[in-house]
Amino acid sequence: MRMAVMAAGAVGGYFGARMAAAGHDVAFIARGAHRDAIRRDGLKIESALGDLHLKDVNVADDPKQVGPVDVALFAVKLWDTESAAAQARPLVGARTRVITLQNGVDSVERLAPILGDEATIGGATYVVTNIARPGVIRHTGTVARIRCGRLDGRSDDVLAACVNEMKSAGIDITLADHMLVDIWKKFVMLSGTSGITASTRQPLGVIRDDEDMRAFFFKLMDETMAVGRAVTGFPPNMKASMANDLDAGNRLELDWLAGKVVALGRKLGVAAPAQEAVYAILKPYRMGRARAS
């Protein structure tokens, strides 16, 4: 199977590397120091599920250099969605499926007008990864799971074939019957983990062991939906990607996570004071390092 990873960050790079290690033709779209390191030294995965070191990796700056593929994993930050989708058009052929592995709840509705409704597939991924250094992706814990499917629930033989190929490569991927529900479940969980680990600057194990922080954590998820037990499978040193971005001084997905809950709550007349607090606390950092006013 021919696959493209747009882009080869912590999430896309991890799953793309697993596919490449299984012998599939994988093109990684990357840029900057990460791209340069992959070209020079290959792509390394550090994981309890098995370390990898891929040499002679097919890494490209521009999707035009790759052309149409069978499946593309779309895993860019939420603020880059539309611009990256426009760049990804050359990857899409008549039977291509683009599986979004982004956070948030509106990726499909943002991607479909650009890449086409037939190509665009909803997805939710459960994996804790970060770029340890350029060219090296570190996977924390033993969970690395994808759920994907069409939001309207209709069957898709082309997508099913892609999913079977990924399963054969050892990836824990499931074709979902109710993908929109799965996306919202992930959003509820992420709105809690991202808000609490970023605002407290603490890993989840510390938060779970502290009565006050734990109560605040569950309040964050209760304000979105009552699925607090979804977090029990995460390792105690887990931090959500937004907390890792905060530590690194990177731009945050705040407006599409806590900010989205706040905006929807205000629109629908639903109180969300805990999410409003997280949004206010982290707002000075959403574009990167806080700047003096």
C-alpha cells in the first residue's frame, strides 16, 4: 500500500514508521530540523512496543513530490488545517482516503470542502508521542490506537481495505460504525487532559493523586461530557500534547480545545466555568512563549 504522512510529526510519524517497517511505501512530509535529521540519520522510534530505526526514509518537503497515494494520514496542528489541506491536494486521487488524526471535533467539516467528501475520513487516535529531538519520536506507554470511519456511517470498501492493510502491519486500528460519537469521546477526554496537564504543568499521575487537582480534572470533562473513566488507561507520566507544546514554548491548540468548549457553551447557554478558567490561564501562551504586554 502507498501511504503519505501529512505531516511526519509525533503522531503521524509514529504510525507512518510502523507502516514503513512492515514494508509499505510510505512518504513522510516534513520540514525544518526534523526533516533534515530524517534525511541525514533516518527516522527513529523509541517505544515500549518496539524501537525502530528506519534508514533511507522517503521524506519530502512538498506533497507534489509524492503524488496520489492509497491513504494519507492527516496529522497537522489544528491551526494549519486549511493551509495543509490545500497543500495535500496532490496526494488525493480517485480512490484515496485521507484519515484525519487531528484533535478537536471539526476536522472533517474543515477538510471535506478542500479534499472532497469522498476522500475525507474521520479519525481519532489514542497515543502519547512527542518529538524527543529532530528525527526521534518517543512513544510513552503501550497504547497506540486509531479509530476511523465515515461520519454518516456508510460503508466504504476502499477504506476497509486500507484498514485491513494497517492491521496486518500491526497497527491497532478499528473501523468505527459511529465515528462522530468516537470523535466526541476523544474530545471530552482531551479537553480534560490537555486543560489539566497544561494549566497545572504536572503529569497525570500527580494530578490523579491530588484531591483538588483530580476534582478539577473531572470537572473539566464533566463540562464537556461525563466520560471521566476514559483516562484510567493512561500512564502516570502522561501529559497531553498541549502541555508538551507549552513546555517547549510552541503554539497551543487552545482555541480548538478549551476554547471550543467555551465557545459552544456560550452559544448554547451551557455553563463551563472550569474550561473558561483553563482558557484564561493559558491564553497568554497560545501563540508560544508568553510575551510582555
